[in-house]
Amino acid sequence: INIKRSPLCGRNFEYMSEDPGLIEELVVPMIEGIQENDVAACVKHFAANSQETERLWVDTIIDEAALEEIYFPGFQAAVEKGHTLALMGAYNLLNGEHCCMSKSLLNEKLRKDWAFDGVVISDWGAVHDTKLAAESGLDLEMDVKYQFDEQYMADPLLKAVKDGEIEESLVDEKVRNILRMMLRLKMIGPERKHRKTGAYNTEEHRRAVLDVARESMILLKNEDQVLPLQAESGCKVAVIGVNAAAIHSNGGGSAEIKALYEISPLMGIKKLLGGNVKVSYAPGYVIPDKKETSEINWQAASTETAENTEKESTVSGRTLDEKQQEALAEAVALAKASDIVIFVGGLNHDFDVEGLDRVNMKLPYGQDEVIDALLKAVPDTVVCMYAGAPVEMPWAEKAKAILWSYYAGMEGGTALAEILSGKVNPSGKLAETFIRDASQCPAHTIGTFGKKDRVEYREGVMVGYRYYDTKKTDVLFPFGHGLSYTAFTYNDLEIIRQQENGRQTVKVSCSVTNTGEHAGKETVQIYVAPEQKKDRPVHELKAFEKVRLDAGETKRICVILEERDFSRYDTDKKMPVPVNGTYEIQVGASSTDICLCGKIDLFFAEG
């Protein structure tokens, strides 16, 4: 649940969002869903693990306010609201201390402030000192060594206790934490016979996986109503792109799992359209053999040769450039001979992977050249992207339809086909801003990223849309963006100050109407914009609600904003403090598509 600070982080595909409030809303039900099956959720990586470069030794420097407002809230919610049974420390150092051996992080913040009584485990190989780890609140060391007795929390810990260097009571506490978790999971004790056995790959699981994939895909652009496709009987459909035929239900590294089966985009399209529609496939580009092209930088733009790379490197007796041009020519010829053209590209496990950050946001394998050629040949080409993080889209202005999917599970290809065909109306929204290139990101322009010894988060709380919207940055697609095959209007905003349990709250409600011809879902987003904006984001997401509406239907949504939604962290008081003043309540379809707004004056006793 780490923050998506930079689009180049190799593990962004595992993270939830650039917004801490959204992470809070997502992590709690996820923990509850896991743990209701007598399985422990383990929330990671605590804390500020937002790059893979030198992740074992890099020192992450973050000010107190940014930690409390941006990087801690998701973990705090996981502990206090989600009641997670386990938490994993991060590899990196935080302000000079290794996270898995940090008394301030594990003992003070986690154990004392948040009252966590679960198990703290280390990331694999993240412990470097027995005494520091034992005294910091770490319960369980995980390592990559095969000689388990040599691990810091094994024989060295036993020796330190016997020598009087470490109190035996510390070991007792760690054992107690582990046994407590085992009792809660019914692994031991009188409830053991009632422990849930669980199941996998049931029909219910498959339905859930498909529903999640349907809800998550995001229609970024749809000019001239190119989508949904009108695949009439007898028409020819060209599906182009290596990712169309690939199976990629998830990213790479330790998050990679083996699904019992996977439906690729090509499989999904063929199965749904099938019948009298002819579906043909061409890869369009070549992914070179790693062994034969180990010196080639395949993150270089298009088919240009990377610096210090021989252009005439060969694969199977032909140059890579020749193979790329042949694949491109084949794809263009197929596109010209077809009625409908669908390109499916993006990233793969070589780029969305643990242990490696991307060099830039460019699409690999010359995909930009392929997309440009297809759009020139067939302007209505639909561009579909599979990736775990944003990519540059220099062709975005020319493309009429762009559909985005993160790694969508084993039924991802089915969901993609259903959305392309109109069987399912897309309703996903971006949980991160899609910038044009990494030079727009404050992690790179204000702070530092990818350094080997020390990275400084000088942007503070100005992360993601908080920065882009404040600076009016010309991004590609804003936070919260996502289109539908229908249309929605917002009306009748009502903002009411009220008291609940002695605390001031704000009730925000409005009407949402489906003015289109199809049933659809809209995610209504509520942002709070303080009148006093000095050194603060122009606005912040504080609530959202997803509503389903039939054509012509109107529903009223209502959310309650609490004092914490009007607070900022006070470094003197060491706590969030509500701030008196005038606030604009903004309601919209994205962080830049604000449909309704109204002001309210608030005075808090603590202000």
C-alpha cells in the first residue's frame, strides 16, 4: 500500500494509488475480506518504499508532515480500522534508520501510537543487526539464507540473550505476538477444529475475478463514439500487438502467481465476437530474446538504437531492425484489409517487476511506431494498453479511442472483450495521474528519485494530483478520470453543517442523472479546497461514491465529511489539527472535472 510517488517505480503495479485517502478506503475492506477466512493479511512495506533502486540501502528522507499526511495514513487505517494481523517492514532506511530496525517506526509509531499488537515481519534480507532488530519491535525475521540458524534473529539472538545483551522478556513478547496471531487464526487452541478450510478457483471466485476486471478497466478517450465496436456479421477484425496474445494476469517478481487458467485479450475477443466475424492476429512488433540481445536497451524509444548499442545485432540470422520492420509491415497490411482494428500493447513483467525501476515512461519494443503506423492506415484503430504504471502516449491526440487496463486477473481478456463490444459499460477511474512524461513529476523535478544512497522527498505533501492540479500542469489524463458509454449530469448540491457526538461534520449531497441511452456507473468524487492555500494542495479528495444508474434515472448521493477532512498535521502538537476558515466543497467526475461547488465557513474548537 505504498504511495505511487513516481510512475517509474517498478512495483507500482502492486500499489493502490497516489492518494492516501483512497488507499485508506481500499485497504480496510481488503484486509477484512482476507481475514474473515482465517488467513492473516500482511500489509507492506512499512514505510515509504517507493523505489526499487538500491532498495536495501537507500535512505529515504521525508519531513514529518509528509509522513503523517501522505505516507502513514494507509498503514494507520490498516491497523486501527482493518485490524491487520501482520505487517511487513520495508527494505529502505527512513530518515537514517533501517525500517525493520527502527524503534521510532515500529515501537513508537506502530506499537505505541497505533496500538498494533500483531506480528511485525521483515522483508527478505532486511535485517542487518540482531540487537537493533530485537529491540525495535520486529517479531519475525525472513531471510534468503539457507543456513537458517545463522540469521540475525536465530542463533545470534539466542547468544545475545544468554550473554545478557538482550532481555529475555523481549523474546517473550515476540513469541506472544506470534502465538496471539495463531490463536486469532484458529491455528492453535480450542477453536482449531472450527478453522475455515478455504477453497480456490471456485465458480464464485471466477465470477468475482471477472466482475473486478470489468469494474477496473478505464476508458481514457472515446471520440466519435468509436467504442463500443459495431462488429456486424461478416466483418473482419484485426487484433494487433504482442500483449493481445500474452497472458499477464499480474506483474512480475514476488507478486507473480500461477493462475489455473488465463484468458488473453485475443482469446476473449475471439470467444465473444466469434461466429460470423473473422478475427485475425498479428504481433506488430518483436520482443527480442534476452540471451541474444542482452546488450540492447529495449526501453529506448521506438526502434531507435540505444546509445552504445550495435544496430546490427541479430536474432535468428536477421537484424532486429529487419524483424521489427517485417512485423510492422504485416500488421499494417492486416489493418488495411480489416473493418475493425484493435491494438493491444503496453508493458510486461520485464518492466512491471520487483527489484527494478523503469528508466523512463516510454513504451518498449517500438510500440509507438506501430501505433502511429496503424492510426495512419486506419484512423479509428482502438488502442488498448495493459500495464501496471502510466506510459508516454505521444500518439494520444491522434487516437480516437484508448482503453486502459491494469493487470486484470485471469478473466481480464473476457472483460476487455465485453467492454470493447459494449456488453459491459466501462466505469473504472484512474487512481493516479497519467502525466505526459516523468519530467512533469515532482519526485523528479523537486525531490529526487532513483538515487543509490539517499533520496529526498522535497515535494513534501505535494504528491500526485495535489501537485499537478495546484500547478495547473498539462497532464495527459487527470486523477479520477474515466469515461462511460453514457453521460451523467450533476445537480442540486447541498452542504449542511451539523454536529455528531460533539464534533462538527459536514453533510454533502447532490443528484446524479444518467442523461445517456445506456445504463452505467459513475464514481462521484468530493474534494475539499481550503481558502488558505499557502504551501498546501489546491484541493484533496475526501470522499467518493460509485452509483449505478439506468438510462434517464436520477439518484441522490450523500457523504459525511469529518473534522479530519479539514485538518492538517501540526508538527508542534504532533497530531492532525482542524483548521478554521472557508472551504470550497467540490463535486466532480475527476480532479479536474469539477461539476458542482459550494463554500462553507467552519470553526473548530481546536482550530
